Amino acid sequence: MTTVSKILVKNIVFAIVFLSGFFILGVTGLKTYVDHQHDTHRQQILSHAENFTGEQANEFSQLLMKSYEYDSLEVKDASGKVVDSYDRKPVNYAYLATLIHAEKPIQVNAKPLQARVLYTLNQDHLFSWFNALSLFILAVTIFMVIAGTLLTSKMTTIANNKASEKIAQAIADEIKLAIDNQQDIEQFQLPSAFSEVNRVIQQLKEFIATKLTSTEALKQTAYVDPLTGLSNRNSFAEFFNAYAKHTRGSGFGVLFITRCTELRVINKVHGYQEGDRYLCQVANILRKQIQNVEGASLFRLNGSDFATFIPNVTLKASQSYADELTGLFNEYQVLADIDSVAYTGIVNFEVQRPLGELLALADTAISIAETKHKNSWYIQSYEEMEQSAAVGYGSQSWGKEIDYVIEHQNVSLLTQLIQPNARNNKIYHEVLARFTNTSGEQMPTASFIAMAEKLDKIILIDRLVIEKVLSEIRNKNLTEQSFGINLSSRSIHDEHFMIWLERRLLRDKDICSRLVFEVSEFGLQQNVKDSIYFINMVHRAGAKVCVEHFGVGITSFKFFRELSPDYVKMDGSYTRDIENDKNNQYFLRLMIDLAHRMSIKVLAEGVETQEEKHAFDEILVDGCQGYYIGKPEGI
């Protein structure tokens, strides 16, 4: 309740008490006055009666009527006969007359006349005066309540404001004194006179501390990568703007964008935990490279990209840093036994240009670097871009390398076992293709496939891999094993590829039953009609189909009932912490049960530990693939 409301309620209560007292005293006084008036009038009647005889009762009545005002009058003679009577109706202010019993007739025996008089005096003038006075008092009281409330609230507000100002000034003086004396804010206390304020200040300290902790946590989430502990893309964007403002556009340096091109392959083959270790190791290498470089900063931009800024260095001088970085990556590649580590694009850090333009230029440099030797780098300048249209040079280089692979069939094959559980026989080995460039060095598989998709050469690559697999099976007499071949969504939706594939499978019909074609869930969803045609054709030829990366999209089992695949391979994200995540186990158990009802086998990928393998066995998965099960080996 507000201050004004409280004062108003208080004033109304006082007004009610005052009006009640006034009314009680007023009515009591009025009754006393009327009683006195009756006593006086009785004496007057008796006095007049002495001047009349018994036969003059009528004249006596007329005298009373002329001399006084009555509401009613009745005169009876000695025999009880009514000599005269008067009755005025309606009676004014009847409620007041009733309240003080003034409406009851008063009887007077006039002995000299031997007559009896019954009367009620007219009190209109008295009651009118009392009524007017009451209304006046009521109006004054209401006015006083309203005016008093407004005035009191105003005065209270002014007084409170003055008091607040004095208290605030006193607190401010104490805080200023504490600051001047360099007192620790955590130990700050006001004098004992402000004990309640001290209590609130303590609560405020706790509240601020909690908020600061929450703010720091949010800042960590918004600006720090939780895996590597490096500043993230948001922080990089703020750094770029702050650096441009601080140097007023005159600052210079170089920007290294390092891409971990093997992340996707490592996640798929060795599992996500190994992928995280790979990213952390790359981050540590980048930290080591700049630890003695003044002003250098390192950021993780996204899943596979890192940004390194080295100030006050030219592109030419940056080559020594790039060579050192390649050497560190080569050492890690040997220790980790992986195909490559990362590729780096280098550009001038020109703050007058938009950040997106810098990153796009660095991306072009990475594309060119990937066509060279392992873990290489490439410097891309704006001058080179403007003079030779270098924006497309990365794509042109990739195009040449892809054409070289297709022409010379520079593809090698590895296989990774998918181990069945105790209830099943053999399932199959997944085929992993590796591609070699013109220099005889292996190129990053994920980047190669992505560029083949971009340059519309993926169908030729899929045909090359299929031919290579069939040739290896035939030449090495591997007819007792089954092999899974990855196909792109573009290939299965291409009419000419489908015609070629059907004819090719029919040529080696004895091998077809040992083939499993893996297609992503997303790829099948792109064109349901073509996907159904593809699966039906593969089944007619005697081969099988596996839907990989299952569970990432929102595909329903009704969709799979229409497609009728032979296997679904759960996305590797479901493998993470499967042994501890009961909700994930329940979800997977439900999906496995539904798949089994439709005669579809369920596979798990990215299995890295014995605990994960045991958890999948418990929920009756049909097969497991991952680093714990087996590393990729030559076919």
C-alpha cells in the first residue's frame, strides 16, 4: 500500500470517529433541549388555563392554536369529549423526531378548566437547523480528509526525500572516506547507526558477486571455446574491431587461418574423442609457435579453423613462421600416424578491409595450399588476386588435381571392420578411399570430396572408387568378405549414373551380394522418389544399402519403411558418453527395437572404448565400428 493510501485510510477512520461523536452528542443535546422545551410549554399551558372556565374549553384551544405551532393538538373537556383537534401531515424531519422521541404526544391536565390537552410541538425550525449543521460538519470533514491527505502525503514525501538525501549523503561520505583511505570494499562497513543499511549492503555485495560470477560464466560461454580454452569467433570479431579502432586503420600484420582438414576423417574413423585430442594438439602447436611473439593472438573460429594474428610482420617475413609451423605439423603427423594435420592460408591483416573479405581471401589460400604437399601453406595477397583473378585459383588448382586423380586413377583403398555382436554373423568392412596428387602426396580426403562436389566431379569420383573396389575384390579373390562403399547423394539422384551402376553390377553379379552402398540420411531425403528407385535397383542387383549418419535429421520410420534399407548406421554423436547417458541409451534402444521390427540392422560408429562397446552390446546394436574395434587397414 502506498503512502497516500495509508494516510487516506487513517484520515477516513479519524473522520468516522469524529462524525460518530458529533452525531451522538448532537442528538443527545437536541433531545435535552426538546425535553426542556416541553417542560416550559407545559407551564405555559397551565398558565393560560387559569384565565378560562370550564365552559370556555373551545376558546382555550383556539388560543393555543394561535399562540404556538403544533404538529398535533387535541383538547378534551371534563367529560372526555373532544372539544377541538388539529393534526398536520406529513411531519417534516420525521426521522429526527423519531430518534429523540419527539413524535409522541405530550399530555397536560389543565385543572382550572377541567380539560386535558394532548400535543406535539412543531420542531421544523429546530430540526432544519440541526440538519444544516450536520451537513456542514460532514462537508467540512470530507474536505479536511481530502485536503489533509494530500497535504500530509506531500509533507511526508518532502520529509522522506530530505531524510533520504541526508542518509544518502552520510553514506556517500562514509564510502568516499573509505575509498580515500583505500579501504577494501569487502571489509567496508558503515557506522553502527546504519546497521540496517549495513545489512542491505552485505546482501548487495553477495548479489553483485553472484551476478559477476554468472557474467563471467556467460562471457566464457560466449567468447571462449570450451574444448581448447582459446578465444572463439565472437572474440575474434571484437578483437578485429578494437584493433582497427586502436590503430586508426594504420596497423598491419599477417593473419594465418589454419584448417584441420583431417577432423572429419578422424571423427569418423577413430571417434570424436580422438578428434577432440587432435584439435587440442593442433591448438597446442599453434600456441607454441607464437608463445615468444609479442602481441600475437590465437583464436578458434569454428570446428576446424584456427586464426593466428601476428602484428607488425610483413607477408614476406611471415614465411619463416609458416615454415616453422609446417615443421611442427609434420612432427605431430608422424607421432599421431595420421595422413596430414592441417593446411594454412596467409593474408595481410588489413583492418581497413571488411573481416569477411579477409576470411574469404584466406579460404582461397587454404584451397590452394591443400593441392600442394602435406601440411603446406600458401600466401594470398590482394595484388595477386586483382592481377590474376586468384579468387578462383584455388578451385582451378583443385580441378586440375581432381582431373589428375580421375585420369590416372590415383586412389588407394583402406578398410575398417564393423564388428558384429554375438547374435550376428559377419557384417561388412567399410571402404575408405585416399587420393594422391600430382606430387605423389596424399590429399586431405574431406577437402578432396568437398571440392569434387563443388566442381561437379563427384560422380566421376564415385565411379572411380566403385571400379577400384570391384577390381580389388576380383583380383584378390575377396569374395568371402563384404564391403561398404560410400556414395554421394548427387550420384544416386543422377539418371546416367544409375544406368551405369546397374549395368556395372550386373557384369559382376557374383560380387554384388558382397557390396553395401552407404548413403547419408540427408542425401536420401533430398529426393525420396529417386532414393526409392536407387534402393530397389541395388536390391535387384543383389547388393545392400546402409543409411549412414542416421538420427541427425528428423526422418521418420515411415520413411524408412518405404525405402527398406538393410542397415542404418547411427551418427557418431550418439556414441559420446553412451555408457553414462541413460536417456541416450533409452532413445537408442527404442530406435533399435523399431528398426528390428522392420528387419533393419543397426550399426554404431565412433566406438572408442570398451565401455562404449559394452553399452552398445547391452542395447542390442547389431554391429560396432570405431578405433576400439579396429584401425583402417589396406584392402
